[in-house]
Amino acid sequence: MEFHVYHDQMVFSKACAYILMAVALVCAIGWWKFLTGKEPKKNSTHDFDDV
Amino acid sequence: MKRRHFLGLAGAATATALAGNAMASGHSFEGYPNSYGVLFDASRCIGCRQCEMGCNTINSENETKPWTTLPKKDPAYFADLKSMNDTARTDSTMYTLVNKYEPQALGGKSPVYKKFQCFHCKEPACASACFVKAFTKTPEGAVTYNGSVCVGCRYCMIACPWSVPAYQFDKLVPYVQKCHMCHPHIKAGRTTVPACVGACPMEALVWGKREDLIHQAWERIRSVPGTYLPHVYGEHEMGGTNWMYISSVPFAQIGLPENLGQTPAPELTSGALGLVPLVACLWPVLLGGIWQITQWKDRKAEEATQKAVAEAVAVERAKAGK
Amino acid sequence: MSQHDHGAQPVILPPAEAWGVIRSLLKPSTYLQFVKEHPILSLIFVAGVAVTVNRFLIGGLAGTTNLDNNNPWGIWISFDLLCGVALAAGGYTTTAAALIFNIKGFRTAVKPAILTAFLGYSFVVYALLYDVGQPWRLPYPVFWSPGTSSVLFEVGLCVMLYVTVLAIEWLPNFTDWVGLPKISHIIHKCTIALTIMGIVLSTMHQSSLGMLYLITPSKLHPLWYSPQLPLQFFVSSMVAGMSMVIFEGTISHHYLHGRMSAEYNRDHDGVLFMFAKAASIVLFGYFFMKWVPIAGENKWDYLFDGKFAVMWWVEMLGFVALPCLLYALGYRSRSTGTIKAASALAVLGIVVNRFNVSWFAFNIQLRPEQRYFPSAQEVIVSVFVVTLIILCFRFVSKYMAIFSDHPSYKDHH
């Protein structure tokens, strides 16, 4: 993609940045639920529940 | 220019790397090839105001949008050559005006005239500042304004180094008004050059491709040594403009500020704007981390007190049991 | 540590009566009563409405303001936008202290801070309706034609998102009051996420307001223009937030004492001392931060040159160094009086700084006769906006559980 004017590149790259931030936010919610979720219990002798 | 980038070094470097600032990666933006512009020669202008009249005529007699239409003015208005001064500026009823200066360089007695209008920057500050993309740098060279999206925030007026855009403060549905280098008129075939250029009797205004105009300007400067200042105003200012000036008196004395620097407007904000996505990514990490740590600490403190209480109770019970 | 431990649990009307209060807002008799009891506030209200009619239906911006083509931004930007946003920063500083850093004794300060922030930001948007030429087009930058290269776009997007976050964070006060506990419950589950989002958004737009002026190096005086403006605005917003919490808490204590629970009163002084200490630290750092661009960009000569130098020294010594010192003195001697004075000075200092950047030290290339001064109508609108904020704050605090826990609090915790 060739931009002749720096301003035009800025409009495009910043639009990408904002969309990326929105996507990151949505993914972050899913990732956080995964990180703090519990694995189905097998036979664990210790639970690191306090971490 | 280096002083301007004295942001925290890490911040600036990170921003440049991650914001995709092409300036750092070696790609430079030359602008559209074959874009047109105008060269104004301050030593040729006689202050006849024909350019003003030509501009008013073409923009009042043709059907265009509300924000590219001017109210028609009586020719007598432009025939008045006494009212020109060094402070008047454009308002929402005009796209250009001629100022009259009496520069120190000529002893303060001789008049020098300068035409003021949009400079049609290669990297327009108005376009960079506009949060609804109302301004466009056209391939032909003109910087045009699209009033159909304009909210009227007037940040373009703040951002423009020459304070070019004027606003219809008196209207209940106001628009910005600004010279458009007759872009809609040229596109519609009504004229081949901007009306002001066509109206000038002294060839103080010359139309051509930007590179050619710069070449012409330096030719003129070299051909009569000692007449012109060896500088083409707009060649590099704010990253370069399509409307340029040569003059035989210092530019600052004819109302052309010389403290603008050569950094194009978008570059003034791109570094800082590049940090915004970083905050969005890193702050949740930092804050989430701190929150987890404080939660964990509180829980540990709670457990420690519970343990201490249990131990104290056990000691008491043991004592009582004895 | 607290000087007073008193405060019975304030009366919160049950939901049926709450709806009665809301219905009374639709009755003219309520307003006639208000006019009788508060003649001055009513006068301000009437003046505000009159200017509003003039601004939108008769004279437009030209008939209402002293703005012109050389001075397109006036006090509706300098004060209502820049100061309004900075002084509403108490929302993110208090929620950070209470919920992220988990500092004990800050829990009761959260609800008043969120109310102040929510009202502050909402009325910034309201004031913008006056300033902007075509206010019905305000959704355009986000929903129609995003100008993503613009700092103002980022300000607008962030403020829009943050007002939404604040509205959600504030909503449980209303839903508890009118008897919709399920909604309160759902929102409470998202507290940490909302808080983090709020702090992220606040950081971005507080700094972006400083970023607005990066594009005007030739118009802003060198003692204030610097690529570090965004950082300066962000750091000073933390001071503004904490100082406003202290300042607003002091005023509320005077007028709304009957609405404050025992726990709130117990915590109140603790919050004061903690914020005083924090504000002193931040002001100390901010003071030296303001010297960095002077040194780095070799601007020493400007420090002794003319009236702008005087303005800079006054801002630095009277409104940064002095509150820093007063906060420290107040903290050392546990003197709430000194701390309250410091907070008033710090709040004023934020206003001085924002005014310097956007008005006094801006457009310095203009001749004296070209410079801007607000019209009476512009001042009326700004006063009107502040009055509306105070009236809304009073109404909400009078009826909802802002300075106390709602009876249903135990159900959430």
C-alpha cells in the first residue's frame, strides 16, 4: 500500500491501532476467564488455590 | 527539530518502532507527483486586489456547496485600496486577502503587499487535526474541505500555523471557509488556473507543478542577485507547502512567520499518539498485576492472623487444661 | 484518628417512595418550591436558559461569545473542557486506591468520587454542545467519519467510552434506590474490570488533552510547549483528582452531613491524610518534571524574560511548590485545615495551568488588541454548567446512598 502523504498513512495506521485495541479488549476478557478458571479436578494432592 | 523529539528517549523509540512511523524506517513521503501549486512574488504585487475580486466572483457565481460558496461582493469593495493594512485577516466571506506592509527593511515608508490564503501544505495540519476527516490533500495539490462531515470543533483553526481557516460564527448552521485553490472549479472545467492567478495583472502569481515552481523561484532569485532573499518560503516550512513566496524584504516583515520549523504537522503528534495503544496494552497488565498482588497479600495477612489467633487459643486451652 | 465518629445511618427511602421523588420532578410545584428556597441558584438557572436560547436559536456563536477567527477556542474549552476533565479525575484516582491498591479505609470514598466524576464528565459533554458549531453531529467522529490521525478523535473516543464506564459504575446507586437489585448485582461482579478500564481510559484522555497542543509549537509559549505536555497533563490530573476529592469532601461535609454514615465519617480523615501525602509526592515529582524540558531544550533564557516568565514562576511556586509544601506540612502535623487549604490551592493550580496552556500563553503571536476575553454570556454558561453539576450532586446525595452503604450492601458482600 503506497501512501504519498504521511497524513494518509497516519489515518490508516491509527485506524488499525484502534481496531487492534478493541480486539485485544475482547480477547482479554476471554483469556482472563481462561486463566482464572479451574481445570476439571483429576486427582490432585495439593491445590495451589491461594495463588 | 531534534529538540522537538526530546520525549523520554525510551518512549519515543518505542513509539516510533511500534507506531509504524515510516519516517524512522527510511521511507520518506514525497507527496503526490505532479501536484500543482502557486508561486507568489512579493516584489511584483502592487496591491490592486484583483485577485480578491476574481476569487469572490468565481466562488459566488457558481453553484457549489454551502462551504465553497461566498457571498457576492460589490466590485467597489475591491476598488478600495486605502483600507489594506497589516493586521486584517480572512473571514468567512473571503478565501483570500491582500495585506499591506511598510517593512523596516525599506525604512518603513514603502509599501509591500502580500496575498494571504491557504498555503495548501504537503502535510496539512488541518487534515491531521480534524477528527472527522473533513480535509483532504488532493493529488492535484489543493487541500480541500468537506463540510458535510464537519462538526464545528474548530481544532483545524487552532492547528493551522497560519490560522487560515475561517468560521461562520454568525450562522446557526456554521461551516469552515477556506481557499480550495479553485479545485472544484478546475475539476468542473470552469477555469484552468485558480481565479486569483488568472486575475493578477502583474504575474505576481504563477501556477505550475510544485517542483517547477521551486526551480523557477530559485532561477528568479539567482538571475537578479541581491534583489530577493535567498529563500523560497514554503519550500520547507512545516514540511513544505504548495503555495510559496519569494520576497525582497524579510518574510517576517510581510506577515509570514519564520519560526514555524520544518517538521510536518502530523509528525508533531505521531510520537505521542503512538503511545496510546501501548497504554491500552500495558496498563491492564500493571493494574491487574498490582490488584492480584494486593489480593494475595491480604489473603496471606488474613491467614497469618487466623493462624496467630488459633495458636493463641491453643496455648490458652493448654494452660487451662493443666 | 478521626475527629468525629458520629453519624447515624442516613435514611434511604424505600423504592416505592423513591419513584415518588422521581415523579415529583415532573410536577411544576416542585420547581416553584425550589425557586422560593433558592433564589440565587434559580436566577443562575434562568440566565443560563436565556443564553442557551440565544446560542442555539438566535445569535449563534457570534451573538453569544467573543470567539473569532484568530481565537476559535475560549473558556468553554479552557475551563469547561480542560479543567472539567482534569478536576473529574477523582474517579480514577480513588477507584485505583480503593480497588486496585486495596488501601483500607478508601472504600467509602469511592461512591462520592464516582458521582463527581460521572457528573463532571457528563457536563463536559453538555458544555461541548454549546461550543461546537453543529452539536447534533457530535456522534460523527466515532460513528460516521473517524479522523483517526487526530488527537481530538482519541479524546472524543476515550471520553465517550469513559462516560459509559462511569455511568455503569454509578448505576447501582440508582438501581439500589429504585429497587432493581439484580442489575446492581451484575454490575458489582464487573467492578475490577470496569475500574481497570476506567484507569486506562483516564490515562489516555488526560494525556491526550495535553497532546492537543503538540500541533501548535508556534502558538504556545516555549515555557509551556514541550513534547512532554501529555505527560505533564496526566501527572497533574492525578493531583487534580486527589485534591478535588479532598475539596469536594470538605464542602459536602458542610452541606450534606446528615447523609454521611458513621463509617464514612471514620474513614474521611484517613482518606484526607493519605491523599495529602500522595498529592505532595506527586506535586514534588511534577515540579521537577516541569524543569526537564527547560533544561533539555535549553530554554533558560525564557525564565527571566517578561510577563510570561512571571506567569511561569507564579504557576510553579504558588500553585505547584506551595501546595506541595502545604500538603506535606498538613500531613506531618495531621492538620486537616492545612490540607484543605492545600487542596483548594492545588485545584486552583490546575485551573491556572490549563488556562496558561490554552489561553494566557497561547496565541502569543497575536497583537494585544487581537487577544481574546470571554463575553458575559460565555461566563454565564460556564457558571450555569457548574451550578447544574452542584444541583445534580445535591439531588443524588440527598436521596441515594452516596455517603453511606445502601441497606442491600450486605447482599453483595
